[in-house]
Amino acid sequence: MEKELNELENMSLVELAKLKSDKDVNALYLKLFGQNGNFTKLLKKLKEIPQSERPIIGILANKIKKNLEEKISKQKKLVANNQLSDWLDVTAPGTPPKLGHLHIVSQTISEVTRIFERIGFTRRRYPEIEWEWYSFDSLNMPVNHPARDDFETFFIDLPPNLKMGKVVLSPHTSSGQVREMERAGKPPIRMINIAKCYRPNWDISHTPMFHQFEGLVIDKGINITHLKGTFEYFAKEFFGKDRKIRLRPFHFQFTEPSFEVDITCGFCKGRGCRLCKEGWMELCGSGMVHPNVLKAGKIDPMKYTGYAFGWGVERTYMMKQGLKIDDLRLLYSNDIRFLEQF
Amino acid sequence: MNILVTDSWLREYLETDATPQQLKDCLSLCGPSVERINKVNNDYIYEIEITSNRADCASVYGIAREAVAILPRFGIKAALKQLKGGRMESFRVKESNHLPMEVSDPEIICNRIMGVVMEVDFMKPSPAYIKDRIEKSGIRSLNNLVDITNYVMLELGHPSHVFDYDRIKTHKFLIRFAKKNEPIETLDNKKYLLNSEDVIIDDGTGRVIDLPGIMGTENSVVNKNTRRIFFFIESNNPVLIRKTSMRYGIRTMAATINEKHPDSELVKTALLRGIELYQELAGGKVAGELIDIYPRKSKPTTIKTTIEFINDRLGIVLKKSEIVSILESLSFHISEQNTSLEITPPTFRQFDVTIPEDIAEEVARIYGYHNLPSKLMSGEIPVTNRPKILDIEEKIKQILKYWGHTEVYNYSFISGELIAKANLKTSAHLKVANPLTSDIEYMRISLIPSMLDTVARNQFYSDNLQLFELANVYLPKKNDLPDEVPILALSNQNNFYKIKGFVELLLKEVGIAGVKENIPSNQNDFAGTWSHFWHPKQTVSLVKSGKIIAYIGKIHPAISQNFQIKNALYLAVLNVEILVDLSNPAKSYIPIPLYPAVIEDLTIQYPPKTYIGPLISEIYKINKIVKKVEMVDHYHNSTTLRITYQDEKKNLKSEDVKNVRDKILQTLTSKYKITFKQ
């Protein structure tokens, strides 16, 4: 027994000295002192030797165990220290995961949605292929309005519906205004509708498909100051604290009064540059909801008022980033050399 | 439309100390937007945007009139000067000396028609100041006779036209609708075949001598021999003007003003101003009766409203006196009743101002939007749930981006050519009635054709195009709007299992478990994605609750070839609407196991073309201590499965595991003709 213990100690020490890694040292420890470890097994044999020899062997076993444990612990430190000299070129590039890219339209939609949701707007979605009624008639646009020409709106080759008119590719997100009034039943309404829109323009600065945001607020006592407040909030949140907005008189059939909203140019700080019109950039069209539109949505214009606004997603992104994409058609040509830049 | 107004001309009617910059800033805030000022020599040219409701501003005089209402609000003095033009009476000539001229409009197409025959000197260049002004306004100077018509239009805002009296031998003007395919040659020598909705002037013999309100014709225009003219102004139907002008692409300034419905009262003002200029600049003498046919008189609506209504729209409290003074500065007539106001706009605003909201707009803009405070709404926030699909879509996009996919946005349109390449039928698509080009003639019923096209166009920039698109497809319905179904398509060029792995984990992330796999075998199994897109032996569909969630597969080699895609391409197409229906993002909690698991690997061999999916499902069913079956290795007809056994209630003994393992082996051998490698 004594011999066996000494042999185990010697052999283990020889083996230990050769070990170079923490893992191997731990393995050796288990091999000795684990449940089925050699040392553990040997110790179990203690029962078999005469009672009188047991204390001596016991003391020896303890001494050997203590010694082995000490040496193992020392070896672990040595191994750890040895690793310090392992050289690694930390300047070589890492191996990154493959990262994709979201289209700038998606990026802008998420960001704008978040900003409006914080002031109680809910995002909605309405048909992209729509009846003339929702796209025009309900928005106070009479049959002869120029926007209803073939030159301004895409029509679908289908027979018209007696009540709803022809089928069109929705030329603006405003088509969702009366649909939202119908959905809500009665005010208050705070909606933001973001969708694809279509118009027959296709050149360096127009694509036949584009994206718009539509905001619609209807409640008792809504007035122009609320519209201004909302834009100021949005402009500062989205574009930055130092930006200012202004309203200019404009004309839309479905709002009265109507405005165009401008924002100070972020690049020249309002001094005037190639990206803006003498310090201002057009942000969007807006106005107070026309009473005929409220009536079309079965809302009493004597009890409720509202405001609406709509603007282009693509433009908003470029205005924020200061991008001058020389050909807007690039956005939908899906060249990955373009898409991977965003 | 944008107009160009020179500062010097403007100041002929506008007396003010305002600098050009001040004019620009003030007008833009309260009236028409001045987009730019260009300094040319010693003058300034304002570029001004005129909205379609403000034809009254589309002239030098119109801008002066607006400025007079606006500038004083900024503390700048401004006054309007007397309009030029002679008095009607002074132009009357003795009836015995009248040159004959007969104008008729039997269908009452025009609102008002005025005209006068004049004798003139031979045509010559206009004086420098006329030439300079009209050219700075963007119109080419031709000769004094024609320039006068343009000068009047620019100054006052109503188009006019001059004819050679002697070239209209009948001395008759008949205003009528054109016949179908009736030919016309406009004065720029372009020929058109007309439509029955176009209005023309006929000389009584059937000869077309004008396209009124849009452009004159070659056969009646003044020339170097002209000694007598017919100066003519008519107030047209704006809708007909717009349609004809757009139909033939004749976008003259006259047409763009006439389609905005200028005031018919202005016809007379413009005629008198024109006569005066012909006298001054062309030796003109009135030689006939002043014709004035005026079947539709200008008649502004009187609007009843209250101070309270106006203030409610503005969100501030203005005194009655201030509101009245603003409206009066715009030439509105106000009569005060007890608590209400009766307001009549001037004739030149009659089409634009018709309801109380229009009055609120006038007050608000002249008071100044910049003077109104900005507030956020204080009312109650509507309680409406955000549509679930929005969250799922956003999640899917984020996940795919971080898994290395690039998002594409294709047009919702598709060409007949692409439809053919994808072996679809054009008749299954909604057709655009007025596409700009054949590229955008149909509305997509599948995202696959455009995805294939995108892959084909980008294949030389990457070996593995991991692209995705999430968009609606438009499925036609009888007598109704189409179904707009949101679809996700993603591509991969690595191998089938890569793309399947993305889809499986994506489903897990949006909270869809217990999906069954189905090997589609007939057309019906492909509802909505058409079997011919897919490789018949390398496509699977994922089904839950009887709904097809997704197809994953290799693109059919013949279709790939049609698109000239060089490498193998795998696509997955998911119906996002169904994902939303089935998604259950709620997580359930299972206590962390107290007892250790036993994990062992099992290598099986099987006959060729054995589906391993059902086999794995079978193993799960054998005993509830089988917690996980993973495929760790796969080679030819041999697969290594890693099986995790675990019991929540006790430590597994080796015989517990052995019993289950034996059962697995037994089932697999009998059902799947499997052999085992030990």
C-alpha cells in the first residue's frame, strides 16, 4: 500500500510536469481525486489493511494528497503564466457576422412611427389599390379635378363601381382619411398611415411608386396651433433641436386652410445652399380637415375639427441625412451596391 | 405654376418702401410663395409659386394687390396705384364707321367674350421696356402686335389673343366644339387632329381659326402685312381648357392661367388696357363695336359666419375689429349682423372663397401663421390597438437584417415580359389602364418574378445573394378591390438547409410552433405561389392549422434559366398575414430541470430518398423523456442524431435510457428500414 501510494505520487508528479494546459491539469486532478480517481480508489483499500497499520498509511496518504494538491495548484499557476507569452496579432481584422441592410424607406418608417406614437398616434394601413371615392370624391375633389386626370393618377383596367367609381392606384395616403373616420366611428382620432402611393411620373426626381405618411387628428377644439405644435415636436425630434418650422399658405382640396410646412435647412443653418430654397426646405403639405371631408366620414364639422398632413418618406430621409441622391430611381432599382451603403 | 415678376414693373402698381428681400419674406409667409429673387442688371425678378386656387395672383397687378394687404402687417407701408387702361366710353366709335364682326357662342361654352376690331400701323418690334419686361417674365418678344397681348396677360392676369382681321374673310367667329379628327395647325406650325371635347373657333365656313384660351392658329395670326386686327378675350371653361391643353401637351402660359378660372370681370379690364396699348404702341384706332357677350356673370357667394367660429379655427382670440380690418384689406365686403358677419369676397376671389373655413384661412394667413403659438393637443388619447402585423413586420425586418439579409423594394408593378419569363399569365394580373411604359403595366400577384429579376441583376456582385422583400401582392377579386396580401420573400444561394434554417428560426421568433412539413405534390398544394416556380423534388411547404405558412425550395431550373441566373437559387415565400394569425408571442415557463440529462449520439443508415423529418418526429413520440433530437452530422444515406433524454422527476438510470433507446431502434427499423452504426 505504501509502495503503491508512493508510486502514484511519483508517476503523477512526472505526468504533471509535462502538462501545458489548465484543462489537462484539471483532468489529472479528476483522474486522481474524482469519484473513480486512482487516489480515491487506493484510499478505499485502506479498509483492507490491518487496523494497526492504518494510522501510518493514513498519515502518509494525507501527506501525499496535500503534496499533490499543492503541486497541481503550482502547475496551474505556471501554466497560466506560460500563456502570457502566447502572441496574438490583435491588429488583424476580426471575423464579423454577416450583416444585412434595411432599405432606407423601412428605416425612415420605423423612426417616424416611433416619434408619432409617443404623442398618441396609432399607425394604420389602408388599401394601396383603392376606389376613386376614397381617393378623390370623399376628399372634396370633384370629378373634373386635375388630379383625377390620366396624367396624374394610375387607373386599373376594371369596370367602375356605381357607388365607388373606378379602381385607382392610391395617389396619396390621404385615401385613408375617410377610411379611418369610418373605422373609428367617432373622434378622437390620432392616426398615422404609411403606405405605398403611385403616380404616373417617372424621371430623375420621380418614381411611379413612392411612400407617404399621412397624419390625421380629429377631436373637439382642434385648431391651427395644434398642427403647428405637432410639427414643431416632430421637427425637433426627427431633425434636431435647433431646427425651426414655418407654415406657408397653400392650396389642397381636402384641407381648409391649407399650408405647406417648411423646415430650416440643416446644412447651411438657414443661410441658403444647394440643398434648400434660400434656407428652407419643404417638408410637407397639411391643413385643417375640410368640412366636406368630415361629412364624408360621417363626422359633424360643427362639433369636431381636425388637421391632416402628408409627406414623402424618401424625401424626409434624404433631408435628414443631407443626401443628394442624384437619381431618385436608384431607390427602387435594387442594386446591392447602393442598398449596402445604408 | 410659377410666374416671374419684375420688381420695377411691380412697383408701377405698388407704392412701398419694402426691399425686394422684405417683399419676398412677407409674401411667402402670408400669400404666394416667392421662391427666389434673381438680380438682373438693375432690376430684381421674383419667382413666385401660384397655387391653382389663386389665379388672381398670377399677374403683376395681382401680386401688388396681395402685397398691399400683407406688407402693413409687418409694419411696412404699402399702397396700390391706379390701374391703367382707358374707359370704355372713350373707345366708342360711330356706328356708321364700324367694320363688321360677328361673334356667336350658341352652346354658351364661354362665360364671357369681348373683342374689338382696330386699325393698326405695320407690325414692328416693341419698345425696349416692353420687350425687357416680357422677356424677364419668361416670354419671347416677337413684335408689338403680339407682345401687347402677352404684356396684358402678365400685367393683369387674363390671357388675350390678336387675330388678323383681314385673314378672317367672313368676319365671323363661331365658338363650337370640334368634330372628331378635325385638323388644326397651331401658330407654331404643329398639326393636331382634334377631339369632340375640344373647343375651337370657326369662321362660319367650317374653317378652324383658333384653339381659344390655349393657342392661336397659323391661318389667322397677325403677320407683316397686317393692318387691321381683332383683339379678342374670352373667359373659358377651365376644365375644357385643361383637358385640351394636356391632351396635346400644349402648355402655354395662357392655358395654365385659363385652366385656373380667372375672373370674367377681368376680361373687360384687360381689353381696355390692351386697346390703350395698341393706341400707344401700334398706332391703333378702334374701328368697330366693343363686343361684350356675358352669359355667366361673376357672382361671389355671401358667407355667413361668426367671430367665434374664426377664432376657434385659429386657436387664439382676435378682436372683431382686427378680423374686419384684415378682411377689408383683401377687398372683402362685410356687413355685421348681431352676432354674425356676412362676408362677400371680391369677384376675383369668388371661386376660392365660398365657406366659413375659407374666411378663417384668410384671417389666419394675413394675421400670420408665424404669429400663432404652437401647442400639442391636450385631449384624450384614443385607445386603439396597434395592428399586430406592424410589430411582426418590423421584427421580421430587423431579424433578417441582423442575419445578413439585404432588403429590397421592388415596384408593385411588373411587366408583361417578366410575367412571361416567370411562366405566369398576364390575365391573372390587374392591368394598369394608363401605364407610362410596358415595364409597369401589371400589378404583382407574386414577389417571385421581381425577386428573380433582382437576383439576376445583382448576381455578379455577390456569390450568395441573401435578399428579402416584404410587400403586398394584389390578388384580383370579382367586382371588388383586390386582396392585398403581405408576403415575405427571401433568397439564398448557399443551400436548401441554410434558407430553411432561417425560416424555422424566424417562425420560432415570431411565436409559431408545431408547424408541419408537407411535400407539395400537386397544383392545389401551391395555392398562391404556383408550382412551376419550384424544383419538384426540392421544395417543402410549412403548414399549421390547415394554413400554408411558407414555401421553401430551390427555384425550378427552367425558370432560373429564363432569368439567366447562373448559380442555384433557393427562395422562401411566407404569407405574413397567416403568420400574424398564428403568431403567439406569449412564452411559457418550464421549471429548470433538477436532474441531469443523458445525451447520446446515434448514427443511422437508411435507404436512399428517406425523409428524415418524419423520422425525427417519430422519435419524439416514443417517450416523453426524449427532450431533444438534433441532427449533428449528415453524409449520404447516413445521419448522426443527438438525442437528449431527461426526466423532470428523477435521475435517469442506464436501464431507463436503454429501454427507450431500444424502442427507438425497434420503431425505426420496422418503419424506416434503418440500420445502425455502433
